[in-house]
Amino acid sequence: MRIIWSLFLALMIVVGCSDATNVDQSFEHQGESNENNTVTDNNSAAERETKEQVTELENQDGAEKIIGPDFSGKEMTVHFIDVGQGDSILIVSPNNKTMLIDGGTKSAGNDVIQYLHSQNVKQLDYVVATHPDADHIGGLISVLNSISIKQFIDSGKVHTSATFEEMLGLIQEKNIPYTVPQKDDTIPLDKELEINVLNADGNASDNNDASIVLKVTYGEVSFLLTGDAGIEIEEEMLKSEDVSATILKAGHHGSNTSSSLNFIKAVGPKATILSYGQDNSYGHPHYEVIENLREVNSKIYGTAESGTIVVKTNGHSFNILADEWTGIGATSSISPPKSNNPTNSKAINKGTSEIAIINKDLKADTISIINSGSSSVNMSDWTLKSVEGNQTFEFPNFSLAPGEIIVITSGPDAKEGKGYLKWTNSSIWLNTGDPAQLLNPKGEIVSELP
Ligand SMILES: [Zn+2]
């Protein structure tokens, strides 16, 4: 029975996939007919006690931005709902249209429902399932069961999981219009927004790469929501799409399978949201992703630390109701530095020390040091030396845990806090030829970065 049901569903999807014209018409049609306001009040998120910092976008010469005749400057809010390890994003458009993108895991379903209630969302104009993985569609079961949905958008990627079958079953049972978008489709949620589909591939061999990627543009402010799309899909999008965006939801919860430096540079986000769960078993977010984001000076926010993150925008400026994320990312994906491993880092590590320099960032004026061993190391009496500048940093009394990286900061923007130790506000490493040396308590050089 189940097999027949699955076949029927698969057929239904294939039909949906192959008829792009119908899909487009359906999208257009749906948008025209949505005149009911689904939200009566969205102020409660604004009442949080978080320091508000409005970011005005610079007016760059030649920057062409869409300020159409319909542009009202009304507030739009984008809510990155804290669902633990997973994604769930609520868009409340300038004219109070609503779109929910993913719903986290099944166990997060109730949290999503409660959050929608807290925002007085009584019905959703669109629900998007970016791809059929459990940390994206699981919570949509609760949503389908308790909130009226006008239109359901799915990647078209068939998955054999019971959750996916349950989802499709509920969509059919409730007669919700169901569409599978094609790349370059637009979704008419609100006449003041442009929502472009930059990727959707029901035939992808990998669930993540099926991800519906959306770019939502309101005036001068845009959001790039990438699902779990991997680096190959990023490369494809770079070839044919304008991926630049003001705010990025980093792909795949900050995993290094997404967010290549190439892609991050092309997006050029002012702010990036990482949607992930505290102490997740994948080590998300990964160190390389954080490095790439810092390379382009993106501010970083994480749902694990901040809970639900609300971004408010009037189409000119934006305001993120959360504190910046200050971590350094997990190193589980980085193999321990070895002196004979040229692909890892250029550090020369001496003896058997498991404490080593892994990176010197001349631009940020920072040095990163890793503990690649299996036990904590107390760093008091260790020193970091700039050889040419002949300056020495003495580590405070703290322990570097196994796999942990500590970043020693210097220069005018030197940071302090979790994962960072501030040396000085003077610039240390900016004179490019200055080697860094790490010395153990005996004064022996254990690691050197030319
Ligand atoms: Zn995921």
C-alpha cells in the first residue's frame, strides 16, 4: 500500500516538475488573490531588550536598486526562529503577507507554532520546504496540522522518510495548492517584494543540493536564504544568478560543505545568520565558514546563542535584534596541523607540541592557535612573539580545550571575549614580514609561522 502511495506522490511531483508554465501561473495567481491580512500585530519581537543598531546602507555610486512605484517603506520583518539544529524562517512582508520557510525538526514543531502565535500569524500565505531533510520539514507537520496554509512550495525532491510522506499526505488531505518551482521563477508574496528562486532541483542526487534557494529583495535590502545547498550549487548559482545580498542565511547551518570563500565574496553580506543547535554533533558552525565570513567583514549572528533572531527593515536600512556571535567555529573538520602537511598551514611546528599556530591574518591582525591534542593545556607561562617587532604576548591563566582555537587579537579593532584574547590595540602583524613564534613555558619555540 505504501509503495503505491509513494508512487502516486512521486508521479504527482513529476507532473508538477515538468510543467513550468503551470507553476508560474499558479504562483502569479496565488499572489494576486492574497488580499487578506494574515498578521494583525508584529510588535512583540521589537520589545526585546537588545541594543538596537540600525545599519544604513551606503549609497554607492552606480548602485542600481529596486525602489519601484509601489515602495512604501513600511516595515518588513524576517524571523530566524530558534529551532535548535535546523532551519525555520518567517517572513512578514511590508503588507503583512506571510511566508514560512522550513519548520525545523519534528520536535521543534510546537515551538514554531508557538512562535507563529506570538506573532499573531493566523494563516500562512506560503510555506516553503527547501528540501526534504528532517531538520527542515519535520516541524512543518505541526504547522500543517494547526495553521491554514494557502500555498505550499516544495523542492520536488522525493524522500523515502515517513515524515516526508506524512507531509505530502497532509498537503493533499487539506487540499493545499502544491507547487514545485523552477530556477528563476518568482514568488509574488507581496507587490513590494521581489522573491527570486535561485536554485531548486528535484532531480538532485543529494537532498541538500535540491534546496530551494530564495533571494528576497525589499528596496535596497535583500536576504539570501540558501537552505542546505552545498558548494557545487553555490558555484552553479555564481555562474547565472546575482547572489549579492545584504543579509545571508548561511547554508547548511554553517557547515563547511557550504559557504565557500568564492561564494561568500560574491554575496558580500553585511550580516550573516547561522541557524544551528548548541553542541550539535556535526560541529556546526565550522571554523572555515567563520573565517570566510570574517574575511568579508560580515557581522555574524547565531540562533544557538541568541535564540530567535529578528531582522527588521524598511527597505533602506536594517536592524538586527540580537547580539553579535563571538565564537570561532568548531575545528572538527580541520585535521591537526602537521609540519609535513603543506595543505594545512604554513606553520613550522617543532617537537611534539600539540599547541600550534594555525593562522596569521594580517588584515585582521590576529593569530589563531589550536590545541590539536586530546587534553586541555594551561596556557599561563606560554608566550607569543612577533620576531621582527620584538614584542611578546604573555598568555593569561586559562586552559585551551582539545580541538579549541584561540584567536589573539591586536590592532585598533582588537576583540575580547569568547574565543578571543586581546593582546594590544597597537598593530602587531601588519608589517607583513614579521614571523610569529609560539613558546612553551620552558621558552622553547614550538610553532613558528614565517
Ligand atoms: Zn539542514
